[in-house]
Amino acid sequence: HYAAPDSTVYAATSDGLYSLPQGSGGWNLTTSEWTYAFLETPAQYFIGTSGGIMSTTYGFGGNWTSVRTVGLPLVHIYSLARDSSDVLYAGTQGAGIFSSTDGIFWTQIGLSSPMIFRTVKTIRISSDGVMFAGTDSAGAYYSDDSGTNWNRITSITGKQITCFLLNDTAGYYAGTSDNGVFISTDRGITWHSANDGLTELNVNSIFLDRQGNV
């Protein structure tokens, strides 16, 4: 889910992307592709879907169109991220991570690592530029050189790494499909399991509210 600057709320579902404009009486289905990821850039919104990437420009009322990408395989796009230099990143099904400066032309990154064969379910970038990626079956990785080289985070265990929450004050969190939550209090250097009181270990998303509650 995502709350846009114009107070429209978006929800990514298996039916497509739903929008809830401010003051409206209900949700509107705006796309029909299975939607996984939502990304805001200075000029437009992007979503990752089962059929590639779609976008819409601000103020166009949710008129989404498929992006005619070059270099990006036509597979499920599970995750999207943007760094401080406005470089875009896309986590794909079975082909690792791709980067782009315009959302059209894409290049596969991490060519010297096993990442190019992974299905990447989530990507998050810390305030100091470290990229964290979670895969569907090969654990969690990090890169401190914009995705050129990747290192396995062996202390995060689980069948699938579903999500990251990176907050400089509250800490770094990783959610897994079968092993609950992992926490790092040193900006991702070390991680430990933190499931006390958590009876459901399939964690699909982690959120931090304004009061500091996770």
C-alpha cells in the first residue's frame, strides 16, 4: 500500500492496482496486472507487475500505461527502489536486479555474483547508500557499491526474505516467509532473530508509524 502526495491511497493486489482518491466512496481498479511494487519518483509513479513495469504521470488520474522497456526481461517485477542519485532498481523473477536512470533503458547489475540468477522479492536502500535485497529461496544480500558486488547475510535465515524496513533511529528489520523477523541495531552489520511474542512467522511487510511503533 502507498499514500500518494495528493492523498490517493494505492493498494497492490493479485487482481491489479486499486486506488482510493481522497473523499471518494470506494476503491477503483486501475490496472489488471498482478501488482507487487509501487515506486514514486520526482516525475511519476512506477509499479512492478506480472507483465513488467507500468507508469503514470502525476495528475493524470491513474491512467497507467505499460513502459516499453529496453534490456529488462518481460517477467514478474517483484520490487522497485530508487537511490539518492535517482537511479531506479528493479528486482525480477529469476534474473536478479536491473538498474535504470530513466525507467526505459535497463542494465543487469551484479554480473560477477550469483545474484543474476536470483528471484528478488524486495529491495531497500539505506540512508548511506547500502542496498539490501531479499530473494525467494537464497536468503538476503547487501551491496555497498550500487549493486556491482553482493554479499550474503548469513545471519538472516528463512525460506524467503519478504521485506526490509531500514530506519536509522528504530533499527533495520527483515521479514521472512517462515522464520519471523530479524533485527539489526548497527545499520545492517549484524542481525539477530527477534520473534518473542510473534506467533505468526510468515511476515510479508513491516511498517513504522509516527510514534515509533513497528
